[in-house]
Amino acid sequence: MDRSDPRYAAYAAVLQNHLKPAMGCTEPIAIAYASAIARRALGVLPERVCVLVSGNIIKNAKSVTVPNTGGRKGIDAACAAGLIAGDPDRELEVIARVEQEQLAGIDAYLASGAIDVQLKPDARLFDILVRAEAGGHTACARIADRHTNVVDVELDGQVILQNDLCSEEAPGDSNESLLTIEGIYDFATTCDVQDVAPVLERQIACNTAIAEEGLSGSWGAGVGRVILDSWGDGDVRTRAKAYAAAGSDARMSGCELPVIINSGSGNQGITVSLPVIVYAKELGASHEQLLRALTLSNLVAIRQKTLIGCLSAYCGAISAGCAAGAGIAYLCGGDLYIINHTIVNALAILSGTICDGAKPSCAAKIAEAVDAALIGYQMALSGKQFRGGEGIVKKGVENTIRSVGRLGKEGMRQTDEEILRIMLG
């Protein structure tokens, strides 16, 4: 792909916009971020706070440990951490630094009962509104559609900051609309790696570190460690699954290490990168080959999520695992034909796996998603494929991706509502 091609700059910008650092599960961290913004606008610690959130935020924030809070979980803990210790200038690393005395402050604030959590009426799929009150003044901060999309900040009804909501029809930016698997393959193969290296090298460093912590420490359900202990570390396929699962083990249980996210999700950032990194080491691939493979895997994941949406009942690990399979295929010398069929095969195996919130079991879903991708790749190498007309599979990779996008965004809406009712029942 030539630099003069408008897709070149667009694809590089998509990587830059999506691959951001985050400490902790991104939904509670977004709550902490909105809370920190509201406190800054108010100027003092609020006497009362109302946190209004969409159902999907409740689903993804209620069961996960908030980092740097001493093991505290849920929406109230995220809000209190953002109010007491948050630095809104750091966005999704808003509570990366919490002092010991601030932990005591978080505990005292939680004990005061000042935080009220409510389901937001007429909420968008991703919607957080924090309303903070003190001394007769009220400050509000709203984040919607994306984890760092601050759409409204007000003090006593006066607008301090206002940004646009994303279009319901095209929730991503205009650059994402240019993504195709063929274009992604072309870009990954021909781009100047210096144009993508900074964000990808940060992804390699951060995500590898949290995976190693997940394997060495006692985090969550220890899925990654169980995989290695049960099947050994001699097979690269086993290590690829174990490292991805271990990163999630640590992250879901409050590990205080940052992750480079993909499509707004740390778990998806872990899944899309670590299997590719493990395979590159096994194959003795050059650093440039690894960067090109990660370029492809990250963009393939984003291509899928653009159609599914940021949050849904469709487990994002499936799209990310599929993308990791495409990256591994590329790293192993697979051409566009092999990559296309790896993606289609992988999506045919596990599409429809539900997202029932962020929690330790995400690690096991990640391991299964990577396994499905590896099966899909081996099928493609053997000249085997799932064909159009079989279930939701359509003829051609783009048609299959659109089919899955429709399933995740439209077909599973009622499923999403029922999952939330079950979780809150």
C-alpha cells in the first residue's frame, strides 16, 4: 500500500486511536475517569454522588476488582477511587497512582454511603453519567460510546466541555470504515514499520509483563497456570493459550500493571497480541515480522468490532482470538487466502459465545478463542474450510464478518438484556 493511498494514514491512525494504555478493566476505570472529571469540575470532594450507567456498564463493572484499591470491587469502588485519587489527565490510567492515605479515604467515602448507583434511563449501550454535589453546587460528567469519549462536563448547569456522541449507525470513526481484510493485509505487508512501531512495541512490553505476572502470581482462577501445569509448556499452541489466559487472570483480579487495549478492551488487547508474540518467539521471527503480524492481528480485531459495537452480548474474546489466529497465520508465512479462511473458520466455531461481564472466567473464554483460531488456521493449511450457507457463514470473509457483526449487534440484544436480569436477579 503506497503512502499516497488514503487508507495508509487511516489505518495507522486506527492503530494509534485504539491501542491505548489502561490499568484495570476498562468499564470500571471509565467510571473512575468520569468521577475524577466531575470532582475536578466541582472543585471539592462531593458530599453526594449519583452514578447513572447503562446495563452493559453494570454487567462489566460489578464483578471485577478495581486496581490500586486493595482488592475492592464494583462500581462504588471505582467511583470512590476516581473521586479520592483520580487524575483525569491520565484517562484510562486515572487511578494508576493511589497513596496509602488515599486508600483510607476511599474506605471512608465508601462507608459514608454517599454514592448512589442507578440504571440510566434512555442510556446508550456505553453510557456513564456522574453527578456530584457539594455546598449547593452540582457538577456532571458524562462518557458515552467509547471509554474516553467525554461528551459533556457541566457545573451548575453551565457547559464546561461538550463533544459529539458517536453515530448509532457508524459508531466508529471514519477511518474504521475503510478497513477491509484485504486492505489490512496489504498495509501490514508494505507499511513502514516505524509508522506503527511505537504503539506496538508498547503493546508487546505491557501485555507480556502482565501475562508473566499472571503465570507467576496467584491471580483469579489461575487459568493460564492450570493450562501449563496440565499440558506442559513444550507445545507453542499450549503456551499461546496459557499466556493469553494468564494476562486476563491478572487483569480481572486487580493487577496493578497496565495493558494496551484493543477496541476499548484490555482482554481483547491481551488476546489479540500475546499468542502472536509467543509464536514469534517460537519461530525465531525478526522484530519487524512480529510488528507486521501484530499490525494485522490488531486491525483484524478492530475490523470485526466496528460492526459488533463496543459492548454487546457477543464475547469480544472471540473476535480477538480470531484476529490472533490471522496474525499467527501471517507470521507463519500465510498468504491472504490462508488468512481469509483462518478468520472464517475461527468465526464459525465459537461465534455466539456470550459476554456475561468482566470477571475471572474471561481467561478461560480467551483460551478457547485462541484454540478455535488455531484450529481454523490448521484447517486452512489443510485446504479445509467452512463454506458459505453453513449456518451464519457467508461466502467471502467480508460477508462472514458482516454476518457475525449483525449477530452480535442486532441478534443478541435481547440476550444482553436477559443476561443482565440474570446477573442482577
